[in-house]
Amino acid sequence: MAKWVYLFSEGNANMRELLGGKGANLAEMTSLGLPVPQGFTITTEACTQYYEDGREINEEIQAQINEHIEKMEEITGKKFGDSENPLLVSVRSGARASMPGMMDTILNLGLNETVVNVIAEKSGNPRWAWDCYRRFIQMYSDVVMEVGKKYFEELIDKMKAERGVTFDVELTAEDLKELASQFKAEYKEKIGKDFPDDPKEQLMGAVKAVFRSWDNPRANVYRRDNDIPYSWGTAVNVQSMAFGNMGDDCGTGVAFTRDPATGEKKLMGEFLINAQGEDVVAGVRTPMPIAKMEEEFPEAFAQFKEVCKTLENHYRDMQDMEFTVENKKLYMLQTRNGKRTAQAALKIACDLVDEGMRTEEEAVAMIDPRNLDTLLHPQFDAAELKAATPIGKGLGASPGAACGKIVFTADDAAEWAARGEKVVLVRLETSPEDITGMKSAQGILTVRGGMTSHAAVVARGMGTCCVSGCGDIAMDEENKKFTLAGKEFHEGDAISIDGTTGNIYDGIIPTVDATIAGEFGRIMAWADKYRTMKVRTNADTPADAKKARELGAEGIGLCRTEHMFFEEDRIAAFREMICADTVEEREAALEKILPYQQGDFEALYEALEGNPVTIRFLDPPLHEFVPTEEEDIKKLADAQGKSVEDIKTIIDGLHEFNPMMGHRGCRLAVTYPEIAKMQTKAVIRAAINVQKAHADWTVKPEIMIPLVGDVKELKYVKKVVVETADAEIAAAGSDLKYEVGTMIEIPRAALTADDIAKEADFFCFGTNDLTQMTYGFSRDDAGKFLDAYYDAKIFENDPFAKLDQTGVGKLMEMAIKLGKPVNPNLHIGICGEHGGDPSSVEFCNKIGLDYVSCSPFRVPIARLAAAQAAI
Ligand code: ADP
Ligand code: MG
Ligand code: MG
């Protein structure tokens, strides 16, 4: 028979998967001899079983729970529902990974009309007894029966108003007794049944409610944000009560062994006299700082400080603890490795190494790479942010904080910024034309688009804050206004957006600049020491490349050459190229483009100081670049000596029904080899020049052909590249070496990687397209249905943000297995958005990639994640 229930004395900290974090640590504290009210843990497996059994607790589990109640009665010498010495318990959730406040807790379970009178009399403290009872009814109704907190809070407020008091503690025993009966009446009215009196029935109901709370919407969102699988389930802890609400020699508190905001080594926390449970954090009364507890409860405080020391030494990490003092005696209710800001995480990890508690490897492993993001971008002032209420929420597409005046077009953004205004660009969605405006904006807010939409990708690349896909915005771009949360916003109105949480705020929330403290460097140096995989960057401009180098990039894994044409004077030449009728016309336009590209490439090689640079040839469908404004169309027509009508016809001709699967990637080079020729010339000439200037560097360009699905495509384009390149090299009398490789981003390329490897010097997984093509859904449209997929538990994550290891990952593994034996020198990387996602980086390390490449601001994250994967 499976064991579904464990006494605290039967478990330990290593059993977190089975007992949940809280249960495992309660067990560990018990075995350390710390004062823990005793009880038992119902396992996470029982939770999974509950869902398998159609949301019922089966008889076997029920029997074991009842058996353990009896054991608890023996241990505590108290009995459920007893008229002499009644047992009261708390019922607490506890998942493997801590999910603070996400699921529900019930206190004082076991009370009924009889028991409450018993404890009132025995304790000589009827106020306490009735306070417990009214709390219990309130929590049970809310959690188990989902009656809703607010009705009860209204009743409390009414009672306080009638009595003319401000605080709960000022209500008398009689008041609380009356509240309890009002609560029960409320319960009966809402549920249609009497409030349950039998403690065992109460317990089973509560356990069920905790299991059920694993699936509540709050918990589901939290799990998705924190990569916690739904399949884990939660454990339930049943623990005998310690009472912090028995009077003025009682209280309850929370504390950290180090400051969770700064990492400073000092006890931090709060304590509230004569209180229970969440009173401390609920803000009903103002708690005292933990240091003051020393004055009021010297003995319990001294004991608590000892406990802190014991726990920190034992867990070798900063602890976050919950405790209660009952009649001056300390009880420990919880400990866990405390959540902390990124800044604090770095300081604590370094301090623990310096204190001899942790090794460098362990310190590296302690930092959550995702948190580093926040260190690299401006942030909202924490206090101001706390005081603000969001008016809407989109996807936290690119981290950071932005506030400024609303503008609706990229041109306005550029113009306003030029005269010194801070602006937030609000658009339905962005397009390549908006780039300059996006750069001028503090932040970008879009109505449509997911994590890999144009706005999101570009913003992340630029390190600009972006909130994308806020569907609640009713946009009227034409009239430069939108409505959100019932308010109409106009050009020039102030708004703030948080690219980390996706929250949107009315008005200005002040920001502070990010600082990179010394510990950051120390941790990154350790990370570099222990990782084996290289980290490159996706950089399209010399400025991006420089930034990425500062952040530790060891090469460019992806330069999207089309991104070099977003600027005004360049786009004109580019458009001429696109709207050319004949090869001659196109070549004439390409002649104008060549110097721009060559100059950019030179700057990239310079910035990379001899480190590898991968340049991807033109990839997107050309119509993305054609002008849409009449004025621009006219300009283009004039430049080419064509009529506006002609240009419009050409533009219409470029229209595609499914552009992502249309005329793009290597298909462009197949139809217009002259484009590939020009790009090759630019790459090679630039490399030769930079090599000449820096004899001590090895400049070795890597030319990358996108969207190959068949080796013959690669062969065809490669021939153009090689002929052009070799001619250039010969003409210059140079001995420059270069490589030609391909993106693996079409499933067929992965499936036939052995063929492709014969022609390729390297593979680079373009996992944005590979995900899109493997799933067969568009990355620009997936945002529309992903929420439904989350709700239906079809997806737990956005596959464009977190690599689908099962499917897309299998294709990657297959490509490696097929490719390497054919071409042992083949080097392999990834340059999709996933290259900066920690769990995806771990996977890349596992399947043997040589490098990951990600946007500049993700480079430190990837370095750390790669180290963690290697350790
Ligand atoms: P969360 O996971 O949301 O922190 P907990 O299960 O820790 O929820 O419960 C919340 C609070 O309830 C605790 O911090 C503690 O103050 C109180 N509590 C829980 N169990 C007991 C108990 N056995 N005795 C006294 N207080 C308790
Ligand atoms: Mg807790
Ligand atoms: Mg691609």
C-alpha cells in the first residue's frame, strides 16, 4: 500500500518532491530539534491522485489521514473535538517550489460551538477563543466553500463601526462571539447548509480545498511565470496550532536572516503582538520591526536568534522564516531559502563564499539567471511602484521600466525625443519602419503581438522596455487616442510601463538607473570559469555589438543584415532594389547598398576584435520593406524614374498570402543571385580591410544562408557565394578564410541534416522559425490563442519563449546526430530567442551545442545559465 502521509518526524529536507518545500523543511526543523508544533504531511502524490480520481480523495488516502490524526492526538495529548483538551490544527499547502501566497491556508480547524466554549473557559480567555473561531469560519468559508472574503470583511467593518473602534484587537469577546454567529448565518445563506461541526469533516474539506487550490487561476499564472510544472501537485501540511493571539505575551512574525532587498547580513523582519497568521502581512495593524521584539520578548528573541543561526548554517543560505510566540514561548512554523532581489542574490552568494559556507560553483548555481535581467535595465523606484495600481497588463516582452508621454507614431517618437521629451510609443503593432522611433522611445506598448512579435524581438535586442499584446487597449491610431481601464488617453498624456511584469500604469512612476555592482562581476567571472559552451550575441549594428561585448559576448551568432536598412537614407536604396524590374536596375540599386553593408560589417569586425562574426544573408519577405505612405511611394517612383502607379503595381505584386512561408530566406538568393553576390562582396571586402588593419586578429567571416530546406538550395547559393568570395580574395591578393553555413530552421533541414552537413561549415538553429514551422503556427499570431491553450492545459509555456524540447528539441538532436559524423568540423549553435532562455540554454548544453547566441542584454543570463548547465 502506498504511503500517502508522513509525520513531521518521518521526513527530511531531501524529500521536497514528495512532501513539498514547507513539509520537508518542517520535518528537517523537527529533526534539528527546533520547536515545531507537530503534525503530518499529505504527499504531493496524494494531490496528483486526487486529480486522477476526478477530484476526490480516495478511501485509502482518507484512512491514512485519519490514522495520522490519531497519531497526532497521541503526540500532542490533545483530541479532535474533545471537551477536555481539544486539538486545533492548521491546514497548509506546500508545493515543491515555494509559491508564496498562491494557495490557501486554514487556521484553528477543529473548532465548533462546543469546543470554542471549552477553550474559552479553560484558558480563561474567551476573547481569544472567539477570535479563533471567527477566523476559522472566515477562512474555511473562503477557502473551502469559496464564499468570498469580502462579505466577512464587511461584517467586521460594520461591527467595528458600531463599536466605534479602529482595530480588530479592540473588539471584545462578546463582539467576536456575535461576529462568529453572523459569519455562520452568512455561510448558511450562501451555501444552504449549516457550517460543519465535525472536525474530521472539516479536515477532509480543507485538505480537498488545498488540493483544489493547486488549480486556481492565480496559482496557474504563477506557475507559468516561474516554470513550475502543473504535474507536480501540492502537499498538505496538518499542524497543531501555536497561538499568537492569546494576549500581549503572544504574537506572530516573519523574518529573513539577511536583507532580501540588499543582501546585507542582518536580521530583518516584522513582529505583531497578539496576532495570528497573516495579520503581519495583511497590513491591518502596523507590525513592529523585529529588533523591537527583543525588548518585549527577550527570551523568545534570544532563542529565535539561535534558531536563525542554526538554520542558516544548516541550509547554507539566507532563510525566510515564519514563527509564533505563544505565552512567551517560540514556535517555528516555516523556513525556506528566502526569495531575494537580483542585487541581494549576488551579494549573498558572494558573502557565502567569503564566509566559507559555499563553493564558487555553488554560488553560481544559487543565482536565478532570469533575475539578472532586472540589473541591466532602468527600474522603477520600488516604493513608488508599490504604491501604484496597474490599469492594464500585457506581456512583459522586454524588461525594464519606462515612463513618458504617449505618442502614436514612430515619427512622433523620434521628433518628440529629438526635442528632449521622454516618450512611450503606443502602437497596434510595430513594423520595421518603426525602428528609429522605437529607439527614441523609453518604452514600447503594443496592442497586438506575442513574445516574438516584431516589437518584442526588436525591443529586447535594443534593451528597450516593451509591453506587448495588451488586448484590453481599444486603439484609435488614426485619431491618436486609446481607451484603457475606462480612461481615454491622448497624445502627450503620461504613462508608465513595466517590461518585466507587463503592467501598465497611468501617469509617471519615477525610474532609477541600473547599477552593476562588484558582486555581479565576481559571479560572472566564476560562471565563465565553469561553463563550457560559448555565448555569442545577436547583433545587427556596431552599437549592439559593442554593448554585447561589454556584457561578455564571445562573438556574433546572428547579424540580421536586413536590419541594417532601417535608417532613412538607406531604406531608400533598399526599396529601389526591391522595386527593380530588371536585373540591371536591381544591380544598380545594389551598388548603392554595397558601401553601407561593407561599412557596417567593418564596424562589426572592429567591435568583435577578431572574435567570430556570423552574417546572415537577407531573410525576410521583401514586401515588409516597401513604403506604405503615399509620400514615400512618390519619392521612390521619382528616384527610379517610374510612375506612382508602376510602383504600386510592383508593391501589389509582392503581396503574399503567407509571407512567413513565402518568398524569403535562401529563396531570395535563388531568384536574385545578385543580392547574395553583393552581400558576399561586402562581407569579404570588409573582412580583408579589417584583417589588414589588425594583424594580430583572425578575421574569419561566417556567412549564413537562411531558410534552407534542401541541400540543393544551399549548394546553389553557396556556389554564388564561393565564386564571388574567391574572386574578391584573389583580386585583393589576400589569404582570408571564410565559412559558409546554414540556419537549421525548417524541419526538413533537420531531417536531412546529413546531406546538408556535406555542404555546410556550420549549423545554427533558428528556433523561432523552427518552432513556428514545426508546430505550424505563426509566431505573430500565436498570441491570440495561447491563453486558451494555457487555460486548457495544452501548453504550460509559450514555446517561442521556452524551447519545446520534446518536439523542436528532438529535431535539433536529430540534426546534430546526422550532421556531425558527416562533417566532424561542423560547429553548431542556436540563435533563436531561446538562446537567452535559461532552461533552453541548459538543453542546448546537454545536446552538445558549441554556442548559444542571444540578444545583448541576455548575454549575462546565457553565460550564467551555461555555467549552471555545466556544473
Ligand atoms: P503561506 O504558504 O501562504 O505562507 P502558510 O501555510 O505558511 O501559508 O500559513 C500562513 C500563516 O499562517 C503562517 O505564516 C503562520 O503565521 C500561520 N500558521 C500556519 N500554521 C500555523 C500553526 N500551526 N500555528 C500558528 N500559526 C500558523
Ligand atoms: Mg508561509
Ligand atoms: Mg528564421
